[in-house]
Amino acid sequence: MPTNSLQKYVKKLQKLRRGEKGDEGPAPHKPLLLLSVIDLINQGHIYDNKIFPSPDLAETFLRYWSKIIVNRVRNFAMPFFHLKGDKFWHLYPNPGKEEKLRNTKRIRKVSDLLEVVNYASLDADLFLLLANQQSREVIRQTLVDKYFPNAKLEIDGLLAEERQVGEYRQLLLQEVADHPFSYQVVPEPVEEENPNRSTAFRKEIMRLYDYTCAVCRLRIVTMDGESATEAAHIIPFHISHSDDIRNGISLCKLHHWAFDKGLISLSRTYKVIVSPLMSDRHPTEWLLTEQRDKSILLPEHDLLYPAQDALKWHRDEVLRE
Ligand SMILES: [Zn+2]
């Protein structure tokens, strides 16, 4: 990578155009969003030059925000849109929204951003620099030194956490490729779940099921990664100590609860079993009984399906008959 290209972008990134409001000083949104993008490139979640305004990116941005920024209103949509003014960040419209994007001067709301913008890309040269570990680190350091000189420790801490979550996500997928599913019932809680590992488990399950309840297909997700669905353990973690992806499934809060209480379970053929304790005659139990015998949503690759052993355990130990 030519050093003059790196120098050029280092200079540009030191001169981000930032809005200023009252005596709050220049807005931290843009450099913070760029740090979040760099994190996702680092973890391999942004791998081509397409940056989607995804819950993953928003969640990273808000994690930085809550650690570093005090007394300012957080906003993810604004920097995603207004970085285009710095000329190296280019916006691509959703189909049919070309003219609307051209005529939009200002965006504050995430809903407006998602309506108009499909994704952003960086100058090809800049993306190449960020794809390279060495120059990526130079650029990251530049942003931290220039915009957050007093928060270096916090940022390094966050980066280490994100890195560990990323490594665990890789590891969880690797385990699926390397070993058949197995578990050991551990009678006493021997260890707390590692928070970074459980974040990795949750993120992978959410990605595989696209934030959708496998049972009822409910999908509600806010832009900060808050979701109506949860990553459920089929054999609870305190029993199996297994964060194997195949011990996981994405369920909405109602179906997660019903699954944990044994009011629903899953058959060998991935169909919903409803406990006979639930009756069609009770209209309020209809939310469960209407799912009887329906096929659940499954990940794209069958290697990642819920493990038969885990489902059998759930039918034997949890399902109420
Ligand atoms: Zn559901």
C-alpha cells in the first residue's frame, strides 16, 4: 500500500467536518462511527466495501457511545448520513429512492435513513487501507488521538472485548465444523458463563436466524440491536455448560418462556410439539396451540441446525405431558 495514500487519508480523517451545538464542542458522532466500522472490518463482519446500517454496526456504535460520551444525545443515523459530506463515504439508495436520496439534505431518524439508504461504501483506496491490518491500526490510532485523547483506555478496553467476542464467534463456528455435538450434564454450577462468550453465542444465533423467532417468525429489531427474539439454550447453560451453536435457537420472548417451561418442544423433524396441558379451548393459549406441528425456521446450513441430542434432552426432561 503506497504510504502517500495512507498519509492522504490520515490528513482527511483529522479534518472531519463536525457539527457544533451550543457549548458542547464538536460532535463526536462521525469519528465514533468510523471506529465502529473499523471494528467490524477487524472482526471480518464487513469484508467487502459495503457498509450496511445494520443492527450489528449500530450496537457497536452505541457500545462506544455509552463508554465514552456523556451528556449528549446519541444518534446513529446522523453520522451515517452526513459522513458523505467528507467525500470519502458514499451513499447508495434503496431501489426507487434515488431521487429522494439526492434531494435529502439532513437525516436524524433511523427510520428515515433505512427508508432511503441501502448501504455506504468508502473510497476504494481507503477501504484497501482498512483491509490491511497495519494501516488499519494507523487509521484507528489517528482517530483516537485526534478525537478521543482522554478515552484511550476505555477504547482499548472495548476493542479488546470486541476482539474477544469476534474470536469466540469464529470458535463457535469452528466447533461445529470440527466436532459432532456433545454435552455433559454438570450437576453443580461450576463456572459463570463468560460474558464475551455468551455475547458471541447470542450474536451468532441472531445472525443465523436473522433475528427471527424460529417458531412464530416474529421479527422486531431496533437499530441498537435490541430484539424481540432471544438466543435460547436448548439445554440450559447452567446444566450443559454448552454454548455450542447447535444447543441454541432463536425464540421470541413468549416462545422462549414457553420452551423453558416445557409448554412447547421440538420433534426430530423440527416441528413444534405443544404440551397437551395447553388447550385450544382456551383462547388465550391459542398463541401456543396454533403452532402445533408447524415446521420451525432453520439456519441455512444443516450443520448448524439444533442438535438432535439436545432436542431429545428437552423432550425428555422439560416437555410437560
Ligand atoms: Zn415466537
